[in-house]
Amino acid sequence: MYTSYSIEKISEIFSQKSRSVYFIGIGGISMSSLAHIAMERGCHVGGYDRTPSDLTRALESCGIEINYTLSPDHIENYDVIVYTAAIKPDNPELARALECDRRGEKYCIYRADFLGWLMSACKNRIGVAGMHGKSTASSMVAQVFLAAELDPTIVLGAELSSIGGAYRIGSRDNFIMEACEYQDSFLSFTPNIAVVLNIDLDHTDYFSGIEQIIESFRKYLAIAADGYAVVNIDDANVRTAIESYTGTIVSYGLESDADFTADNISYDHGHPEFDIIKRGSKLCHVKLAVTGRHNIMNALASAAAADICGVAPEAISRGLASYAGAKRRMELKGSFTTESGASIPLYDDYAHHPTEIRATLSGAKSLGYDRVWVVFQPHTYSRTSSLFDEFAGSFYGVNAIFADIYAAREVNTFGVSSEQLAKAADGVYLPSLDEIAEYLRKTLTDGDMLIVMGAGDIIKLDEILLKK
């Protein structure tokens, strides 16, 4: 990114005196967690975000000052400024911070470097990477360590009810974190147990293609060259990425000869129950509270990482069984009433890539409802354009409604639209959330379920539908 600070230099910065830290983009799930951690470590903390949210309100309730307008003057009383990959260099606060950094007046530190420093002092450093499923798998690992009463430190990409948010400060023995690949952020982290769930084409606004993505994951794995790589051996791209790995490989999978696999698999309304097999012998029995085959894979990855750290099989079984899902991962938000008087359960899900969509909808179709409805908001023009055909084929067997593409950081130079996607997917396009809500209330009947899906502001539809 725009600056690069080593772990040693960040340690020196924070050892000199009590620091005041300003987070640009403080309302993000990861940045808000880091702000809480910085405050708990004795720093004076403030920051900027575009709009108020539950996360920013929680920060403000702790005494953290948050600005909702941009001004370079906001950073004046702070000596460390932390920024994310989503913040562009023309942001006036970041531009001033970078200028001050060049003059040696302040330290402008990339979020990933800051997080890499936080985890570096811990004994077992588990980084969970992959294009899909990171939040779920890292949350499962966290749940296992909590069940084992190992007092883990946790930094996630989604809120987990058992820790009351997306982070937990624990001992320095075990650090569990979600390792995001966007703009190679995970290359700043310091795992000695590097988990790779899958490697797929995504983030085409940054990565030139699958070859560059595989190379980035290869570099991520190399960080744990003296430790362990916990890898999905069923994934061909993962197998390519580990070809040059020099540490200890611990594999898991359902289709290949793996160190960790599952046997005696059965489903109860989509919820898997199975034995975890470790190198030919039964490790433990697991019954999951979440649906889908993909969550068997997430459970195997979590069990393998925990086993490396010496977690008892009984704790692995208890922890996985107690995982009821993270926020916005097939989260049951409530129910709404249609014009016909039907009560429709509303699930909320973060899926925004074709692979994730197919996995989520596969699990949803096994729950036993008569019809599965999904409202999908594509996330970014570049992703929608580069994976258009894959998106169009992801909604087979469900009733799909498409909201406008969430632009995020982009301008539509691709000529792609949700109306085009709806036509290709044999779905319905509606231009506003209010029109979507009205359509749902008129159309859905007893026996239907609804999933509100996407990574943008589609969650506003939940509020409209569930409003009393």
C-alpha cells in the first residue's frame, strides 16, 4: 500500500510512549475491532467513517470520537494514523497523514501491517485465508478454542455472538484471525498456521487473473514456512499453491486422500452430522448447527488447525457443535408478514461470489421450505462483469430478485447492470428496495423462505421488511 512498516518498527513506535491513534474507515468490521483493541491497550483513539452504524455507535459509547465528515484537520491531535486498502490517496485525511509521514511528523500505518504486528507476539498464530468462507471457518476455529477454555485472542471479519462482536482480547498463546487476500493484505500477517480454504477468481479490480491469485497465496503460505499449512486438498488451485511449500502440510478434504476427512455423513434438514477422521482413525463425532456440505469442509479445516495446537478432540466436537453461525452468514433475522397473512422467515447472508451463492443456496434448499426466494445485490461492477455467466448460473432452482449493483469503490465503465443479470438468470429486476419489499409482500406465501444476500447496503431491505 502507500506505506510499509515492519513489525519491528511498529513495536518501536508503540514502545516509545502512549500513542493517539486515528482510524480512517473506523466503521469497518476489522477497523472497528482494531480501534477497540488499541483503546484497551491504552491508546487515545478516534477516527472517520462515512455514515453512522451499529459499529460506530458502539465505538462512540466507549468514548471514541468519530467524525462523519472529512477534514485534514481531524488528524492534528493524533500521532499514528491507520488506514485500509479501501481508502484512496486523495482522501483528504489520508493525504495529510501521508504528507506528515513523509516529513517524519506522524506515522501512517497500513491496517494489515498494524494487525500483523498485533499477532506477531503470540505463540500459535492461526490465519484463515481463502476466497470464500473465511469468516465462517475462522469463527469455527474461535468457537473450538473457546470451548477448550484456551483464552484465545480473536479478530474476525464478521460478528460472532459468543464473543459479542468481531474481536476478543485474550492471552498471547493463541491468536485467531481472518486473513483477507484483497490487495494482498494477508501478506502483512504473521501466521505460523496458515489455513487456505480455497482459491478462486475474484477481486478482478486488483488481481489480473487466477495466476496472480495463486502466486499471492503461495507467498502467504511461505510466511508459515517454519510452521504448518492447513489446506483444502480437493481444490486444484490450492494444490498448485502448495507445490513449493517447505513447511508441514496438513490436508483436509472429502474427495481426495487427506489427513483430515469426514465419514458417516448424514443430514437432518440440511444440518450435517459426521465423524472427523484423522489419518485413518476417528478423531471425534460432530453435529453442526449450520447447513450445507461446505460447512463440513469448514469444520475439517477448523479441526485440523485446532489439532495442531493440541486441542482435545472433545473440545473440537463441542466447539463445532456450538457454532450457530456468524452475523450475516445465513443469519435468521426474523419474519415478516405478507399481504395474504403468511409469515415468511427472513435470512441474511453475505455471499457475493458465485461459489458462495451456490453453497448458500444449496444449504437453503435442504431446509425443507416449499420455495426459496433470494434478493441479491451484486457487489462491484468489475466482479459482476468478469463473472457474469457464473452469477447468472448460480440461482438455479430458486426464485431470484436482483437489486442494483453496489458500486463500492468503482465507476461503471463495464456497461453491466443488474437488469441484464436478472434477464440472464431468469429472475426479476426491481430498481428500488421499496419496490422489492412491496413485490415480496404481494408474492410470497406460506411455505416460502427469503434470503437477503450481498455485501453492500442490501441489509437495508431487512429493516424495511421487518419494520413493525
